[in-house]
Amino acid sequence: MDIIYGFISLFSNPTAIFTVFAAAIVGVIVGATPGLTTAAAIAMLVPVTYYLDPIIALIALYVIGKAGRFGGSISAVLFNTPGTAGAAATQLDGYPLTQKGQTGKALKVSVLASGCGDFFGDMLLIFGATFIASYTMKLGPPEYLAIYVMAFIVIGSVVGNSILKGLISSLFGILIASVGLDPVSGSTRFDFGDVNLMSGFSLVPLLVGTFVISEVLIQAQRSASNGAVGYKIPTSEDPDSQRLSWSEIKRCIPVTLRSSAIGSFIGILPGLGSSVAAFVSYGEEKRRSKEPEKWGTGIIEGVAAPESANNAVSGPSMIPLLTLGVPGSTIAAMLMGVMLIHGIQVGPTIFTTSKDLIFTLFAAGLVGILSYVIIGYYGSGFIGRTIAKIPPRLIYPTVFILAFLAAYSVRSSLFDVLVMLIFGGVGYVMRRYDYSVAAFIISFVLAKGAEEAFRQSLLISDGSLLIFVERPVAAVFLSLGVIGLGLRVRQAYKQRQFNKRLTQS
Amino acid sequence: MKKIKFSKRLATITTVALMSVLPSSVFAAEYPEKPITAIVPFGAGGGTDSYARTLSSVAYDVLKQPIVVVNRPGGSGYVGAKFAADARNDGHTIMIQSAGSFILSGMLQKRPVDPFKDFIPVSVIGQLHTGIVVKKDSPYQTVQDLIADAKKKKLIWAHAGRGGVHYMAASALEQLHGFSAKDVPYKGGGNVRNALLGGQVDFAWIGVQQVAGFEDSLRVLGVANTERDPVQNSYKTFEELGVDYSRFVSPITVYVPKGTDAKIIEKLAVSIKEMQTQKAFKKLTKGAGLAVMYKDPAETKLYLETLRDEWAPIVEKVKAKLAKK
């Protein structure tokens, strides 16, 4: 029970305990600010951490990352602008809840689901890291491609009502993803001779543009047509709209557990990331639901599913980092940098050579979860009430300015700010004409990894496509994807028959 | 009266003239007058970034001004390089590059800046070494074993990108020994190592510092340099092993944009040397396993040009081979 020693060493170090609480607060705030991504905040802190005791440095970054994942849902719920990439799925049902005046309820579901998902993921990390790593290590490019395909099919069910429009949005995402360096030959594609396009578009400016800027434009348009007063976040006098009843919690438990499992699985695989985890579990739960038509209109399951998956990524994403030295996310890469500079060697031996440090860090992660759950649960009502008092004419301009900061801070690049603005316009047009921006972003994320895996596989197999069915694990994931696709087609067909009968009678 | 006026005017003219001649040397004496921005054309947390961060951690004690590291990743290090080349050449913007891949990639493809024409090298501060690595249970005990088998059948190997130091080192070896193997590019050294650990490939070319912590599961067959890596010094070089090879290394180099005053370069180089003697710097680099080196501006220029000339014929052949693919 190394984790118990971890707790003992954590609680015997007052600075470490203080760091956990401080990091939880900072993480929630940073995550909640639509312009400040957690990754950017951590990047700013990395140089400072060189002067700190290694355990304090790691605790600070790790807990900020965790709390930030939850924090991202706050602005998604309140303003329809995701604070982090992982929260983009949360706004699908979170924001409609706010429009119904149930902000407090949405935030409470979000924080509880986040905490559960995070805890679930951490348990896997603490008790199964070495075991899991021995399996994931064997996954090669063909297996990854199969997983990408499966994820893509599952997410397909959230792209909106029109399959054609969903496909067009996805193809647009794939097209944008193909700008930059060819993953195999290293030559540039579609860069039009511009050095800034050489390495392609990065996720944050695209995300901030299509989700945040477009929302600001939509809000601006709405207040212009409503006169100068603008709209206000509705508040409800009914106390039940802010509280969570036991029956509601019960409805969310199975959703949260399944989504935590999905999030953890995706977290184990480096490179997919929390936005994919959140959308996959949202899509899967919507498919499972008896009332899929209610999804997107503001139901609490639609917040619980993506939030638990998003946070469940946190712990398991440390597994490839610690045991294999493969960072799965920007945050993981920065944690690895901090470990490197402090002489902590990542690799299979880390659980013996740096045992005390690692388990103290894990203990800090668990205390960190508890901290942000308490902050979020008891703070959510307060946050909701306070924000409701601020007029939108102050909120959205602030969000707009913060968006510039977000786009710039990733690569210190003004070009990225331009990209954000252009895609703000693109996102606005897409949303006006009902093309899913979520499908666009997810395709962008998945296409890069999928292309790389596909072409690596073909290099290994000398161009034979059989490699995807000859390798058993790849074959299993591919057939799961195909079954999923079949089920969707059948569902769509049945729906159409049903509609036909309705119109005939 | 008139005389005084004239002498006054003369004095003014002289002062103005002197001011227009002197500034560079005067400013050089005061350099740096504000924080120095160090462009790292790779992400935070990587190898080159770690070198930059350790240097920046002791910069203030020596320069009385901080060095602020700014990561501008993308385009195999050329996005940041373009930014640094366009910056004012007053010594307040420097670039810390992994020069091996920077130079090679510029030789292989048309790039927006030229590593030799658009920059002046200040100092080599460290060096990354590449080598052949196999899994511990691999049948290959020596480089010779591997080459012999590669001549019989097509082996699969992993690297972190075509055109980089690792890929070119491998291509040189293939050319010298007359074999060809199937290459699979992965994103970053960590993923290459993982492909090796998972048995996806027969061998890999990676930076030997990547093997640290994985000694139980990986075996380094040889390092493509004349000298051993000063930190990972248990790995033999190809020279020691008696294998024909070409030298491939990536010197971590501090650059300034072209046209920077020689006095500023000198001041910067001397300061870097002093930073490397600081206790804090030694502690950090030792902990991180970073190999520290120092070359002055003249040595650095000569070293980089020598490497380029050594590599030119190999690059030409690789270009021809890639054009066929």
C-alpha cells in the first residue's frame, strides 16, 4: 500500500498541502476563464518550478491540470464558451440548463461527475499503472488507427441532425488538419509558402475561434436585435433548480461510471486527449439513452457524461508518461520537462527509483480532487448568482479580449490570433447554417493522429491493407466500429420509417 | 563672438559625429540593457528547451538581466528560426537551436531562412548524440550483426522524422554498408522508444539520452560520433567498434540574427561561459543528464561549417533517394 505512505508524506509536509489547495483554486479559475487554457497557465509556471522542491513543483502542475479540467466546464455552462478543449462537449447540455435558469444544478452535476471520473482514473493509475503499460506498449500504428476509426464513428452520433451537414463539417476539419508537415515525408502541404503554416494549425486558436469568438458574435447579434439592453442570464426563483435531488444523482451514476471508464481508456492511449474522451462518452450515452432527442436540450446526463470522461483522462494519461516516457498531452509533456530538469527519470523503473515522490504526487492528486469538488460544489451557487448579476455587455467583451490572450499564449504567435479571428467568422457562419463546429474540431483532432497511424501501418506492411485485420486487437476495434456504424444506420432507417408512417396516417 | 559660436557649432558637430560612430561600442559595453528573449523553436519540456531553461535560470547572476525563454515550436524548428531571424539584431533576441537537424533540414529542403546566412552562431552549449538502439531481447548484439542481417532481409526501423539527425545518420550507414531498411517515422523520441519497447520495429535511431531509465529493456549498439557522450558515457562509438560510419550529432547552439555587433556576440559568449560555471547550473544539468559543452564564437562557426561540409555528399544522395520514393 504505497499510496498510504504517499498520504503520510503529503500530510507531514505543510508546504505540499498548501500547494494542493492553492493549485486547486488556481486551476478552477484558470480553467473557468475562456481565454486562459490550463496548458498555457502551466507553461507560464514551468520556469518558476525550477526553483521549487521537485515534489512541490509537480504537485502544483498536476493539481492545476486536474482542477482546470473541471473549471473548463464553468464557462461552458455559463457562457456557452468552453474554458478548455475538454469542456466543448459539456456546453451541449450545460448551456441549455443555464438558459432554463438551472446554472447551479448544472455546475453541481459537473463538479460531482468530474470528481468521480477523476477518482476513477486515479485508482487505475495508482493500482494498475505498470500492468496497463505492459499492454498499451504493444499497441502499434494499426491498433491506433482502429481506435481512431471507432472513436470517429461513436462521435458521429453527436454531429447534429443532418448526416450530410455533419459529414461536410467533418471533411472540412480533415482538410484543415492536412495543412502543415506531412507526417511521413516531412515535406510541407498547403502552406502557400507561409512559414506560419509550415507546421499546420494548432488546436487552441481553432477551438477558441469556432467556439468562443463565434459565440461572442452570436451574443452580439442577439443583443443588437433585442435593443441595447441585451439578454441576461435567466435566474429561477425555484430553489430546486439549483439543487440536486437524490433521484437525479441516481440517474447520473451509471452514466458517470461508464463515461469514467471510457475516459480512462482514452487517457491511457497517448495522443487522443480529453476532448475526444468527452465527445465519445457524450455520443455513447446519447446512443444508449431511451430518449436521445432530449440530449442537447439541457439534461443533466449530458453534463455528467462528458465531464466525468474529461476528468477521467487525467490520471491514466500519466501512465504512458511515467512508465514509457510518452507524453500524451501538452500538460504531460511539460510535466516530463519538469521531471527531467529535476533529475527524475521517467521509465519502467520510476515506481522503484522515485517511489516516495510518485506516491506523494498521487496522494496530492486525490486531495486535489477533493479540494476542487468542495470548491465547485459549494461555490457553484455563488458563482451562478454572481455571474447573473453581471450584465452581458461586460461579460462577452471580456471573453472576447481573453480569447486573444488564449490564442496568442500557446505559441506566442500573432498569426494564431489571426487564425482565431478568421475561424471565429467561419464558426459563426457554420453555426448560423447548422453545421456542427464540434464535428469540425473533433475531425481536426482525430484526422492528424489517424493519418499518421494509417501511413505508419502501411509503411510497416509494405502497402497492404490486410495489416488492419491480421492484427487481432486492431481487428476487434475495427469490427466494434463497424457494428456501431451498423446500429446507427438501422436506427436512422427505423426513424425514417416511423416518420413516414406518421406522415401517411 | 563669432569664434565662440563656431567652436560651439564644431563641438556639436563633433559630438553628433562621435555619437553616430560610437553607439555600437558604447551600447555593447552596456549590453544587455533589457531582458534577453531566447527563442526556443521547440515545445516546453523538450531537450533543447531544457538547455535553454537551465541557462536562463542562472542568467541574471551573470548578465544582471534575465533571459526569458519563449517557445515557438513548429516546422522542424523553422517557425521559431524565422521569427528570430526577423528580430532586431541588437543581441536582445537570441535563438537556442538543435543545430544538427536545423542545418540538415535546411540542406534537404528549401526553408524560409538559411542557418548560415541569416544567423551568426555564438556558442555551442551542449550536444545530443544519436545511436542505434535495439530491444534487450533482440538477436543483434553488435552493429555488425545488425548490418549482416539487414543485408539478408528487409528490417523495419523507427526514427523521429525524415531529414533529421537520426534519419540522416541511418541513411549514411546504409549507404556505407550497402543495405536498405524500411523506415517508419514517429512523432518525437518518446514514441520512437515506445515503438522499440513494444516490438513494433527491429531497431531504432534515437538520441542516446532517451535510453536513460530504460537500460533494463533496451541496448545501445553504437553512437554515431568520434567521442562518447560525456554523460551517457558507457555507450561505445562506432569508431571504437570499428564500424564505418559518418559523424552525426546535434550541437545545441546559441544563435543571434545576422548583423549583430561583434562586441555583443563576444559579451554574450563570455557570459554563457561564466553561466556554465555557476553552481546552480551544474546542479541542474547534472540532475537532468544534459551534456554541457562550450565553444567560443569562432570555434562554433568552424565546427558547424565542418559538420555541414561533412554532411553535404550524404544529403545529396538522400535527396535523390527521397525523390524516388
